[in-house]
Amino acid sequence: MGLYDFTFYDLMNRNAATYGPKDAWVEVEENRALSFSDYKKQAEQLACGLQKSGIQKGDRIGVVGKNSLEFFLIYGAAATLGAIVLPINWRLSADEVAYNLNDCTPKIVFADKEFQESIEEAKAQLPSVEKYFSLGPAGGMFSDFASLLDQGDFPDPVDVATEDGFVIIHTAAVAGRPRGALLSHGNVLCADMHLDYHCHITPGDVHLNILPLFHVGGLFMVTATFHVGATNLNVRKFDAKQAVSLISEKGATILIEFPPILSSILEEHQKTGTDISGLRAVAGLESPETIEKYQKLTGGTFYVLYGQTETSCLATFGAYNEKPGSAGRPLPLADVRLVDPYDRPVPVGQVGEITVKGPMVFKGYWNLPEDNAYTFREGWHHTGDQGRFDEDGFLWYAGRMAEKELIKPGGENVYPAEVEKVILEHPKVEETVVIGVPDPKWKEGIKAVCRLKKGETLSAQELIDFVGERIARYKKPQYVEFVEDLPFLEDGSPDRAKVRELYGGEA
């Protein structure tokens, strides 16, 4: 570690010295807690065990599990060794999990008990994996997590720099394959500082940790909370009744969310009358109705944002009330520029592609040099999203570019092409176009508009079940409409704009 470097491991050291006995992590379901000093100690012990198991700087460590202390300790241990955490979305199908793991060739894989059977079945597809560990007690081919903590107190020192890779998070599938976005220590710490600055997070705050640690929003709100010496209050699975109780009884003050988390909390509050006024700050994506209801009921502040995994979650941020409907202003350390198809800046008020420059921009897609060259052309990260700036400098999101059609049900990323590919595997479907539609629960829902083969019949539920059996269930359509004809462009490709016009109204 050089004179000018600062990594997540340096942060662990600083917090152990600064906040020592204060709770860093509280595990709600298991009623256990770990202080900042003990977190450092256990992360170093885990790092020692991993090092003796063959993990070296730059090696990947796969994790398939729900939020837990053990999961967060893996981040600390990886930071100590300069290894790279590969958190996998456990909501994916078994084949998708195997693909994402194999894409980044981890040496070790950790898994919760409930996911171990599917990983055992995929073992033949994972030639790079040398050892398997449970996130709890041993089981089958998975060794006991605790066995890694008794190999010694401190690993051999490793030189880790701010710009070294820290985590790979796979984005939604483009052209049928997910891409692993490599984020550095610097990316994580930059996101921390922006969240801490804008949300005014202090050591007195308690973060209700709901979003998963495989999601860039969930991970970075956890690290932002950790960064300033605040407490992470962890739950393995969201439950509105439990969340309201934790806000009231455990003093949870902040959270980051996607629909329908906040609306569910508000409904539970109104049903029970439980006090949630301590929830002073919420960030995420929400409907204006839910945001305004939250602010009226609690007096808290809702923060809006624009970002993606590739920009370390954030590029713009701001309080909803500053300019309702916007995505806030560019971050203090972000340069956000809107450009036309020839990479020329567009004037205020005109829609252009959102491009970003700054220390929040990721290192690149894992082992995809051609994609990186295209994404980083002209020295800017091209998001594939569109927006416009108003005269006050607020960004207004304006949808995705044609090359990057994307649907976001409940904050997850789903590419229509990936869903269409599976639908077309059904022997009764001739053509399909998948679009995003307004959805009262998820904010944006997935709708499949299909033309069946001549003489065939198929129910919507049959098609939904067919898709849900083959890819992650959150990617299956919530809505299906069968039509006689689909509109096409002159080049033979589906006219998506026309499909949205005809079939994309309120669900």
C-alpha cells in the first residue's frame, strides 16, 4: 500500500482505532453483534484462513448467499488480501448462477445451505473452483466457515492499491450474456463518501440493511454506513412487519430501497400505528405518491438518484423535494455529460446519452476488452441511458437507448432480449416482443406481446410458468398479451416503439 493509497482494509483499520467497541454489524435473526474492532480481527483471521487455502491477490472468491455477518466478513478478508469478491444473485436460476461463477473463475466458493445442492449439481461446470465452504456449518462438500477462522490471527502482508479490484458484480445480460463489472477499492470508497455526504450519515445512524449484498445499492449503503462508524442492522429477508418493528424499537434511521419495500413499510405502519418517524432518510427509486406519503407521515427526506453498477451505484443524487421528478444533480466528484450519437455535447433541455467521468466509474467488464473499448470511447463511460439537463442542472431521465433496452422490475435489471430468447424456445410461440409497462407494485413490470404459431393455443399463465422455470423468476413476464400480428421495421426487426405505443399502457 503506497503513500497515497487508501483501501477498504485501511478503512477497517481506521474504524477499529476510531470506533473500537461500537457495534458495526448487528444480526437481527441470530441476535448477535460485532464491534468495529472485532470486525477487523475476525476479517483478518478469515483472511489468514483463505490465504492458507490458496487465495492470493487478484483471485476471485464466489459467494452465493443472503445477507449475513459471514458474507460481510468475506468482503473484509478479501480487502486484506487484495482478492476480489464475486457475489452472485441467488435469485438466478441454477444455470445462470453457474454461468456467472464460471465467467470469473473463482478459486473458492461460499454458499448458504439453501443454495448448496444446486452448486453441487453444477460442480462439473466450475473447473476453477478448488474448495467449497459453507456460510455456516459444514454440509456435503462444503467445509465449515468457522474452520477458516482458526488458522491464525493475521495473514502474510499483501500490497493492495486503491485502484485494485475489490468486487465483480454481474449486470443484466446483453446479447444473451451477463457482464461482470469490476469495481475497485477506490470506486467503493468514492460511493461511500457521496452517500455519506448527501444523506448526512453520522456515527449515530442505524442502517436497516434490506437490499442484498450482491446488489450495488445494497453493498454500497452498507459500506457507506460502515465508513462513518454507523451501525448496519442486518436482515436476511425483507418483511414489512419486522422492518417497522426495527425502525421503532432498534432505531433504524436510514435505508436504500426499490419498490415495493417502502410502500409495504408505510402500509404496515398505517395498519399498526407503530411509530416510524425515526426513519429520517430513504434513498432509491419510487413513485411520487409513495415518496410524498413517506415524507408526510415521517417528516423524513427521500433521496432520488441516477446510476448503475458501472458508476458505483451513483452519478446524480439529490433530495426529491429539490426538483420532484428529476434524478438530482451530478455528484461532487462526477462529470456528467449528455451527448448525441456522434459524442457531441447537446444543449440544455435536449435529450442525449448520459456519459460519466470520475472516480466512481468502474474498471471495466471482466475479460471483455472490446466491450470496454466501446463503453469507454472518447474517454467517457457511455451508460446507454438517455437524459436531459434543465436550466438548474438537474438531470431528467429519458429512457434507454435502442441498443440497451432495459426493464427494471423492483430495481432489478432485465434485458428484453434475454426474456424473448426463452419465450421463443416455447414450441407454440412464433414471435414476441418484451417491453416494460407501468406496474403498481414493482413500478415497472415485464410484458410479453406474442404471436402464436398458426392453429396453436396457449394461456398466459402457461407461458409465464415456462419462462420462470428457465431463468430467474424475477425475469418472467407479469403480463402476456397474444396478438394476431406484430409490427416490424423495414429491416425486419420488431418495431419496439410501435409495440410500446399499442400495448404498453397501464397494466
